[in-house]
Amino acid sequence: MRRGFSIFIVLMLMSWWKPNLIFAQEVVKPVWETNATAHFGYLIPHSPEVKAIGQSLPRGLQVDFGYQTLGIKEWEQAYNYPMVGFNINYFDMVLPDVLGHTLSATAYIEPYLYRGHRFKASYRIGPGLVYATRLFHEEQNPSNVAMSSPVSFVMQGSINTYFDITDQVYFKAGTGITHYSNGAIRMPNAGLNILTASAGLGYRFGLVPTSFIYKEPEATPRKLSVEFMLSGAVNEHLPIGNGQHYAWTTAISLSQRLSRKSGLFIGGEVYTNTALRTLVANWPGMEGADYRRAGISVGHELYISRFSMLTQAGYYVYQPVPFNINYYQRLMLKYYFTKNLFATWGLKTHLARAEFLDFGLGVRM
């Protein structure tokens, strides 16, 4: 999971690089396209638990449906008219008795790194859900410590290249990483990281757009804001069989908008995870100790449309019981209902180990 986390951050930071803008006089309607690619993968042994499962070279097939944005919405121009869409992804994990097969669906945004007449290069980020056919079972499948929920969460990141064979048919090749995790909703949850190389063919249901909407960008107010957020999660904690518990996070942060795309923030959080209360009660010498934790953190917010993506690194300033290492990370997706009200979906981890996946509401002032 740590490698998947690092690559995900790198791909998001690449959004700061903006390729050449296209100025247009005429506007055409979006053209949908589809492509099918074959995946040739390698299961990354990112932890001793996953390494013990055994070596695997997964094989997969992915089908994409998407379209080229034209600048109809302001954020499309800001990201140099990216592709957006969704895909269906199948993997044979080549360990049929342990990992079985997976089927996932993700939504994605795909900004360009280079756009020429016949050749294009891009990077893609996309979250979604995955269904797994083989799960952990203490008696029937004890080796599968990676997947214990039939439905888990998936995050995909990739770098892709496109070469036009004709005006509507093209060849696609790329490399990427796919991460599976249930966010510790159920244990065990070692997760899977699949490194892939892919190749395939695509078809556009029309001619490639050659003109885009361009409007002079409005100045982005570099406003300093205060945010309050409350989020909750359901999670389990080792040992297996400990049962599901609730976790709550209360956070306050100071956020500084830097540009149309970027902002920085610093803040503090209080974490209340009732799974840890159970551990304290059974921890010799720690009975009655405070299981709550408090941390300070810094992070970056990448603004897209009503959505934004946050990467956050924190350090515990209060952790009476040493449940984890003293630093933590969070990945979060925000959706702004208004300029001041937002919802969140986030993953909290300690390097390669997820603690919980939470949902929350927040207000910005």
C-alpha cells in the first residue's frame, strides 16, 4: 500500500505541470470513444503478509468509455481539456484457490502530458469499487490476508500513450498501478498492489476535436480560510475476530489558496477509535488508559471542479498508548456542495497499514 500511496501522490503533483494551451475559434460537440486493453501484471509484495501469499503475475482486461472535454466548464480549460470517463477492469490473479478473480469499476480524469497530431501522452487517476471472488476464511482460505470483504475500494493511477492509426482507430499502451483495500472495515486487510503494463486498441465515435473553448481565466482569490470537519468510520482492528467498531475524527485547519489548482493547509485532529478502547481494556498494564489521540498535520489540496483531492501528513502530539508509529497519512476526496459546505471521503494510514476509511461533512469560513 505504501508504494501505491507514493505513486498516487506523484501522479497528483504532476497536475501542476500544464502542457501547451489550445486556442480555438470554433467549438464542436464532445466525441465519445472506447478502448480495450490487455493487462500484464506483477503483484507487488509490499508487506510480509502479502509476500507470504506467493508470487503472482495477474492477467487482466480493461474496457474504457470516455470523452475529450472541450472547455464547456471552467475546470476543463484549467486542466488543458482532459479526458474523463469510466472503465470496467477484470483481473485473473493466477492464484485461483487464494485470490481468485476481481472485477472493478472506476471513474477517471486523464490530463495530457503531451498532445500532438497523431501521438498523445497522458496520466490518469481514478477511484472506484472492486468485487473479489476469493476472500479470507480462517479455515477454508487462511492464506488470503489481502482481501476479506467481497466489495472493497480501488484506486488506479497510470501513464498512457496513444497513437492514431486512422482518424478514428488508435493504439494505446501504458503502465500503471492498481490498489485494492477495504479501508480496514474488515480484517485482515493487507490489500493488493498490482503493477501493470498494458496495450490495446480504441475507437472514436467521430473525428478528433480540433477546437476548444478558451476564455480568459478569472483571478483566483488567494483567501485564507478556516475549516471545521467531522467524519466517522466503521472499522476492525487486529486480532481477527475483534469485531467492528466506530471511529470519529474532529478536525480544524487553516487553509491558504495558492492558485486555481492548488492550496496548502495546516491543522489539528482528534481521533476517537473505539476499537482501540477494546485493546486497552485487554492490554496488561494499560487498563483505563486514554485511547484517544491528537495530531497536527500539513497537506496539499488539488482543486478540480466541485471535487478536490487532499494529501496530508501528520504527527501525533498526544498518543498515551503506543498503538501505532507516531506519524500518519491521509488521502481525501472532497465534494463542495457550496463554497462553504463540503463532504469528504478519506483514507487514514500508517505507511502501509490502513486504519480506517471515513466519510464526513465540513464547513469553510
